[in-house]
Amino acid sequence: MPETWILNVDDYAPGRYARTKVLKQVGFPVVEASTGKEALDLIESRRPALVLLDVNLPDMSGIEVCRRVRDNPQTSTTTIVHISASNVLTQHQVLGLDSGADGYIVEPVDPAVLIATVNAFLRARRAEDALLKSTEELRWFSYRVAHDLREPLRTISIYAELLSQEPGSREAKSAEYLDLVKHASGRMSSFIDGLLQYSQATEVRNEIANCECEPMVSRVIANLDASIRESGAHVTWDPLPAISADIRLEYVFQNLISNAIKYRREGVPPEIHISVRPCEGEWMFSVRDNGIGIEPAYLDSVFEIFRRLHGQNVPGSGIGLALSRKIVEAHGGRIWIESKPGAGSTFFFTIPMKAALSAGG
Ligand code: ADP
């Protein structure tokens, strides 16, 4: 998060000091400049959140400064508010705004109005930044969805084509080809399920209710019965409390336990233990395993959507931990991991004792 500081550009020192003083009094860091050149250098090198820009500067007009800022792709989105003396003509204000300024303040301006104006522009800036960020995320998301669906789809079409073209060898190969087709469509289907769950976790607001963790974990264990048996996993847990949560919490347990089984060490049956303890107004849960572990460099990034560390041979879509984080954060909690490669991992997450779903959660 870049620092929110304001560049105050004016060659008339008393006016500049007075403005800086007002803004500093309410806690804004302010840097001053008295020429257009100085302002351009600071905007390019230090990226202010907002520029208060005098229209009449000794070396170039504020309108020219504004034009250059807009023309430079590195600085083009900088918020600029022109400041000018009271005798300014309407057409000059219009010219300032038409040349790319976001707003226009005519001196003398009441300190309260100056602060409210700055705050309003900073709010608009934050909203625009959030929009840009989510557009970028959406672009990345669509790219990955298209990419991850195309690969199994290609497998399906290649083997379907072979099945239709090789009637002679059909007997011998068809079972193998059909198996590959089934496997690839299964991958697509679980990927699509993951995407749907992810988007529902963002859009659907479930009710916070009294949530008994003990039967919740028992249900998860029953759901995972086949993989528990197949891997020889041994799952234990401490007595678990009833907490305030919504039912999506079951997904978090399901994901952490099924990952603990999936990412086991070759030839080592998974030993999984679930604990909980009260900690400063929150319940702190942990799910510990003795699996392959995670390199320190990836401890944060495993919670990013589509992030997979362990290759194609373990089924998965890289959605589970991102979804778990969304659910935990919607309750006002946090999720993190401690891990030793080759020795196992412990996932921790907290749920406030008085959980309330945040907006969008
Ligand atoms: P998926 O399991 O579908 O790939 P997740 O979002 O659940 O997606 O996990 C992301 C990645 O984090 C996994 O691909 C795996 O590399 C790693 N990971 C998750 N849980 C564990 C674990 N218990 N032990 C080791 N690695 C894990």
C-alpha cells in the first residue's frame, strides 16, 4: 500500500505554508514544491496520492504540468487539483479541467472545505484503485480458468478423435482411451465445482449461527472415508467447541484435512491432528499433518487462487486454500501455515468468538 501523501505546489510561499499547515494538522504528510519542474520530478519519483497545483508557476503553467503528468504513462493516473486566485476567469477553470485536472479550488478556501475536498478526492482515488485491482484480478482469473480448462479438454478431444479414427485398434486401445477421457472430464468437473464454490463464497451471505464443530468434523471424516481408508490415514482431534460461524466453515475443515491426506509422504500413512484453543477473544484452530511440507518461500502464496506447488500427479485445482482464506476472513479471522519440507505442515486459522460476517463474506 503506497503512502498517502500530498504534493503542495505553489510559488507563493505564504499561501503554500498555510495550505500545508492545514493539511498537516489533520495528519496528511505533505511535501512542497515551488516550480513546475520540481513538481514533475517529485510526481515521477515519489508518486503522491494527490497534487494541489497552483495554476501560475514561474517556469511553466500548472496546465502544462498537468498535461505532462497525463502524458507520462507512469504518472497519468495521479489525482491533480488546480488551485488559483479568486480573480480567475471561468474559461480558465474550464481549460484547467479540460486539460486533465480532476478538480479546481479557488483561493481563498476555507480550511474545512480544503480538507473535505482532499478527503473526497482520496476516496475517489481509493475506489478507482480498488476497481483497477479487481479488473486485473479478473483478467488473471479468466486467463487461468481458460488455461486450466483447455488442457483436459484437449486430452478429451485427442482421445475421442483416436477412438473414432482407429476402428482396427479400437478393441485393444479403447479401454485405455476411454479411461483417459474419463479422467480428463473428471478433472474439468472438479475444477468447475471449485470455481463455483469460490464464486459462491464471495457472493452468498450465509447466516452466522451456533455451529457445533464436533459433528461438523465427523461429517468431514465421513465424506473423506474412501481416501482415509486408501491412504491409511489416522485422524484425531481434541474436544471441539460450539462456535459462532456459518456452515461454510465445514469446507475449511474438509479442505485442510483432504490436503493433509493428498500431500502425504510416499509410504508414510498420514497422521492428522486437529486442535483448538481460545486466544484473545478468538478460537485458534490448527490442522497438523506429517506430510511432504512446504518450502518457506511459498508459505504465503499457497493461499493465492490457482497456486499449486506439487505437480500434476496429485489431483487438485489450486482453489481450496484460496477459498478457505476467503471463508475465514469473511468471519473476521486469519489463516496461515507453519511447515517444514519433508516433515509436515500445520495450518492455523482463527474465528472470533463473536464472529460477524463482513461485507461480501
Ligand atoms: P489443490 O489441493 O487443489 O492444489 P489448494 O488450494 O488446496 O489446492 O492447495 C494449494 C497448494 O498448496 C497445493 O497444490 C499444494 O501444493 C499445497 N498444499 C496444500 N496443503 C498442503 C499440505 N497439507 N501439505 C503440503 N502442501 C500442501
